[in-house]
Amino acid sequence: MIWPSPAIAQSTGPVAEEGTALDEAGPVAAESEAPQTNEQKPSIPRNPKEILEALGWPFLVPFLAASFISLWFGLERLVVLRRGRVIPRAFVERFIKHLEQGKLEPQQALDLCEDNGSPTAVVFAHGVRKWGRPSVEVEQAILDGGERQVSLLRKHLRVLNGVATVTPLIGLLGTVIGMIRSFNEIAGADAMGKATQLASGIALALLTTAAGLIIAIPSLILYMYLAGKVDSVVMDMDRHAQRVVELISSEGLSARGHETPTVSKRAS
């Protein structure tokens, strides 16, 4: 028999062991490198800056403009519709009390209303100009003046209602555009099975819808609140105006034993 020399045996042993070690380490190395090659940065926005970039100017400008319009006119109506401004309690109570006590002449009453200048005083002035006339004429004059004041009180409320209606439609348009973009990515052969390629379109669809609702919901709530406030102050104005009609009409003056003077032609 021919025995292998010790040198050959020593040389082949370690080589075989190294080959086995390399074979065992191969899959591990491949597995460790695989996630690094497939890892991609997600394109879904995660902070305000990325959200603004995802919306882009075509949608960002309308949403910012709608927000500014809603905020501006909402604050303006909140100031204008303050009850103390529309129905100054001190003036109304003193005016009606003086009428009941017969301390006011027609011209004096008209001057007081014009000096006050509040919406309620303007309505009273329309009735005072018909001082001593039948209650039907006085009431009709107050109704005509009241309609003008109500239209002024409701001014700009349609703007808030328009913002609440239009902004969800803009969001819906962004949703449609985002889904079209996603389907275009799906139609491409390179995008099959890669969700990150579709994230930008889906993100645009969701962000525009959310932005439209975020603007529309507060605008609609503010519109409903202000419309209810207008109705409330108009009811109070009507109640006080009816009392003025009872006091300055010919029937009311006769019942209290007063004469029926009229406002001078200069004032009327």
C-alpha cells in the first residue's frame, strides 16, 4: 500500500475545513446583504414639511386661500354680530321707557336713533318717521327697515358656506388625481410588486381629502353658529320693534291719551 505522506494529509485537512466554513458562512452573508440592497426610503410624508411638499402648489394654494377667507370673514362676523353692538341694551331700555312715559317728541326720538346708529336704532328710526300713523303703516315701515338690516347682518355668511362646500370638492379632485397616478404606476412593468412606487399617489389622494375636510368642517360649524346668532338677534329686534309700534302708532297714542304729532318734514 501507498500511504499518503503526512505533509499531504496536513495540507488537505485544513483546506477541507475552510471550504466547509465558507459554505456555511455563504448563506448567512447573502441573507445579511439582501435587506440592504432591497431597502428603500419610504415616500409617505411623515411631518408637516413633507406633507406640504406632497400636496404641491396646485393644491396648497387653494387650501391656504380657503383657510384665510374662512378665518377672515368668520372673525369679522363674530365682531359685527356681537349682541351688545346689534341691540345695545341700555339704549333700547331707556328709549322704550321714555316712550312709555311720554318724555320723547318725534324729532327727539329720531335724533336719538340716528345718533346711536346701531341696527336696532336704525329699525326704530324707520318706525319713528311714521309716528302717529296707523299701526299698519308703522309696522310696515319697521319691517322694510328690518329687512335691510337683516341682509347686512347676514352679509358674508354665504362666503363661509361656499368655503365649506368647495374645499371638500378640491380634496376629492386631489383624490382622483392621486389614484390616477397610482394606477399609472401599477400599469408600468417596473412597478409590479413595489408598494413604495405607489405611495406618492396614494399619499396625495389621502392628504387632499383630509385637508379639504379639515378646512370645511370648522367653516361649516362657524357658518351654522353665525346663522343661528343672526336669527336670535333678529327675533329680539322684532320683539322690541313691536313694542315701539304699540307706543308710537295712532292707536297706542290714543289709548294713552296723547296727541299724535308727526316728525318734521326735514327729518322725514
